Amino acid sequence: MTDVFIYDHLRTPRGKGRPDGALHEITPVQLATQVLAALRIRNGFDPSRIDEVGLGIVMPVGEQGADLTRVALLQAGYGDSVAGYQLNRFCTSALDTLRMGFGLIASGQAGAAIGGGVESMSRVPIGSDGGAVYSDPAVCRDYLYMPNGVAADLMASLYGFTRDQVDAYAVRSQQRAAAAQAEDRFSASLVPVCDINGEVVLAHDEAVRGGTTMADLAKMKPFFDRMGESGFDAIALRRYPWLERIEHIHTAATSSGIVDGAAAVLLGNAEFGSRHALRPRARMVACATGASEPLLSLGGPMPVTERVLAQAGMKASDIDLFEVNEAFAVVPMRFQQHFEIDPERLNVNGGAIALGHPLGATGAMLVGTALDELERRGSRTALITLCAAAGQATALIIERI
């Protein structure tokens, strides 16, 4: 197996995913184009040496359809010869494009690849794809779909987390993200987004609310209780009959933020780096994907992390930093509980509760955040994982060079 290196990564800021958000006027293809162009310019590689480019897109319809990746590559100056694809495995999509690049390079089928993702949630809302899992009664009779918010409250009920605990976690995420922003920990990897006139419309993450307090969150009502009462609580209780009821504790403030954004990560073998005078920043150690009980929906990071650690011959105690996507507060909380992780090693710069979760792009953003933080601290290893709907998850271990 050939060693696979991360040479660089870049991302856009995350803009609020609504019509008054700073990135709403920027189309998804332009978000992807700008980050891909910046990656090419900053690293000065010959685009013809890139064998594959994949972008995660969770709503691959409308403006995000028709193989957006290939169009963005052409617009970003990669020439005629670079192929691109888009991938949807819900929230793990960007991390899965890195997994695919990893596999191609490690097996000798490619010398270099780019993985990443883009999602304009203000322009292509969640559910725009209208998949059978949401809409086909014949499917739902056999494979019941659990909305992620109800699944988050189910997880909290199963593992004994309270409203105060998830609120406290969300406050910490906001505080950590605000501190990271104030100390410019993200700035070296941010690509300011410009409009058609070349004017910068956003140069920093827009959704962070560092002044959030427990008192603020205490005023918020649970967000998923009515959805649970519509029948999903009953479905969950049939699967978990020892629970008396589902305690609905997650609010909008303890769920990931809806945002727009794009990211790209440059992968290659040693020969690619030597040819272009690029210094590898990290080595990809192991990557795994898997699935678990679909009604719990968000529980995949635990078994997939055990799988990737086993592949690498490592234990959780060998990992210096963890990035666990904050789809809902309970997900990293349960991960921390399961692996007995010091909170000072987990999501140390905040997460999607504060920064937002641009679905198809988030996995690549988390890899970049972890790598930058390893370099800042002089630490060695990081594990990145995301849950995805219907119980799926992907995990990656990287080692700083």
C-alpha cells in the first residue's frame, strides 16, 4: 500500500443558510469554484496531475445537480482533463470523498486526488431531493425512517443526558468557536468568498454566537417534541420498550446550524509532492465506514470508530484530538461517554452547533480543522467522524508530519 498524504486544505467561511445570509447570493457552483481555484493557486500544482475530484453534496438537485463538480473544475481553471463526481451519503459525504481518494492513491490507481464538498442550504433546502425514505409509504412500512432530531432525543433518553447537560455542551461549543475565531485559528485555511464583481461578501464564519449563556438557552422550547408526538415516539418505543417515554430536550440551539459553505482537501502520494515541491502536512492512517441501528440513526460514530481504530492498531487513548460532528449536542456527548474521552481533546474549537453544518462539506472542514489544530499544538494524531441519517457513519485517522 502506498502512503497517502494530505498536502493542503481550504474552505469557505460558513454563511447563515437563509435568504439574508451573506452567502445566499453565491450559487453552489461558485462556492465550489472559488475554493477549488484557491487550492490550485495556493499550491501551484499541475491540474493535469489530479486524477480524481469528488465533492459531497447531500441535496444533489436543482442548482446542486448535474455533476456540479465537473462544472466547478472547468470554471476553476483545471483544464479539460480533470474528471469530477458528486457523492451523497448524507452528512458523511465529504469525508467519503476523502476515503475514496485515499483508496485510489493507496492502491496505486491514482497519484493525486481532491476530496471535499459543497452545500448551499439557503438555496437548496434540506429535503429538496424528495427521496423515497421521506415520501414512499411502501418503503416506510418495511424500513421506518426516524427524523434525526427525534433520534437525538431518543439517544439522550437512552443514555441519561439531561436538558441542562446538552445546553451546557452547546454553550461550550459557542465559547470555543468564538475563542478560535478571535485568535485567528481558522484564518490560514479560509477562502474569502467574492461576488460577481470580485467584492468580498464573507471572510469569516457568520453564525458564531460567543455570548450565548445557559440563561439564553433555558428560554428555548424543545424543537422535536411535536414531531415525536406525531408517531415517531411510538415507533422508537416499540424498538426500545424499556424506555417509559422519549424526553425531548434538544432545541434549535443544541442542534447544528444551517449554513452555506464549501471545502477541498488535496491528497497525493510522495511522488506528487516531490514533483510539485509540496510538503506533506499529514498522513492518512486509516478510514472506515459502516452503519448501525437505523432508528437510533445517530449512533454510527461509536462502532465505526472502533472499526477504524482496529484497522490502525490503535486505541482511543492513542488519539490526541477528536472531531465529532455536532449534528446535535448528544452525539459528541455520547461519543465522549462511550470512549471515556477528556473533553479537552474533543471539538476543541467548537463545532457545528456554533459554526454550522453545511451538510455535504462538513467532513472535509472537520479534517482541516483537526489538521490545523494538530499543527498549532504540535500534537500527532486526530480522529474525525460524522454520523449520517439511517445509522451510517464514517471515520478517518490522520497523523501530522
